[in-house]
Amino acid sequence: MTNPGISPLSRGNFLQQIKATASIREFLFELRKDGHIFWVGASVRDGVTDFTKAQVFFHPTVINGGSVHAADRDYPKFTGGWSKSIQRYVAMQGGLLASVRETPLIVPFMTMAANSGRASSYMFASEPVETLNAIVTALQTAVTGKTDPVVAGQIGVSSFSSGIGAMRLFISAFGSSGLIIETTDFDGPFIRGTPRVITQSPGATGRVISQIAPPKPIPGWLTLPAWKFNRIPAFRKQGAHAQIGWMTFHLSAMLSSMK
């Protein structure tokens, strides 16, 4: 994968674009739990052998701004917008992460119904830690052939845009486990009505990367106003919101405490 990313070094007052290159393996897992079907994407940089650490990324809601990017009715077979639109986040964010870290990426695919947190639609509603362990074990087996159970030790969790709701739901399920060591919100504050705060998990480092400034300086909040993207050619038509969500995972990963 070669993805456009944002350099941690500015060119004058403006951000500059770089190429983030990595060789990854991409996976799509079907998870059957309590009589229901769920889907999980994953990516791993070539050569990775440690699956006890992971970054968990939540994509934006599949219906937003009046647009339906993927329909809940297509989810059981992972067709329609799920495979054509939403699945792209695995290679996009996975490639950016793998260019600087060996940490595997997990992308739980979330229907609109999943945001209710009910067990029939949300994969982490019951036995969340055991469910995550099953996912990373399946990933290890797919990559290495080893079938030994994997026990997750450290988790970074992040979201883009309206995916902040799913990240908060995940934190409510995992926060007391002590597994989450960092949270990253990619431009969630850009959504009208969203509080300008850092989403916290107990004992974890929280950060925000947004074009919206906080009401007062907050440690961990990186403000990238839209005008700073004026010289970034990638995704220019989609605007700074998309550029933050699709290009700054690379920047976040370099600043991350996750090893």
C-alpha cells in the first residue's frame, strides 16, 4: 500500500503531503456469536508476530448527512456499500499505521443498529474481552498458522467523524478492563453538536486531531484548521474533514504511545 499521508513537519504555515508505504496483509473475518453474524476487518504489516497489541478503529456511521453509504440489510452477507465503500478503511488506515508501526489494525464493521449496543447487533455487547481475544487469535492463525489462544494486552482505540459514538460504546464495554491505553478522535468535534472534549477511557491517554479548536487549550488536542490543507492535493474535493480522517492516522501513529 502507498497512501497519501500528512507529514509531522509543516512547510511554512501549511501542512505537507507525503507518501506512506507499507506491505500489509488484509483480512475480512465473519464472526458468528449468539446466533448473529458480525464482520470484522483487519490488516497486519508483513513480518508481525505479536498479536497481543492492537489498534481498533471505528469508521463513521454508514448513514450520515442524508447519505446511505451501506445498508443494514446488506450486512449479513457483507454486500452493497459494505464491500464497496466501508471496507476500504482497512487498507487505508492499515497502510498508514503499518508504515510506522507493527501494531495490527482491527476494524469492527458497525451497522446503524449496532450503535444501540444491543447484543443482537453489537459484537462487543457481551463478553467483550473474550470476543476481542477470539478476533486477534483468528488473525494470528491466519497470518502465522499458530492456533495458540492470544490474550490481548494493550489496545489503542480511534474513530473518525461520527464513528466517535462507536468508540464511546467500545470504551463503555472495555474501559474497566484496563486494556485501553490510548484513544484518538479524528475530527469528531467537526460534527455539529458534538462536545469539544477529549473522549477519555480510564487510565488511557486521550487525544483529538481536529480542524475545530477546543474552547481553551487542552493537552493532547491537535488543531489543524482547514486552511492548513490548502496545499494538500489528495482528497482536496472532499475537504479538510476527509483529509483529517483519511490522511492523519499516519501522523497519529507516529505520536502514539502504542509500541
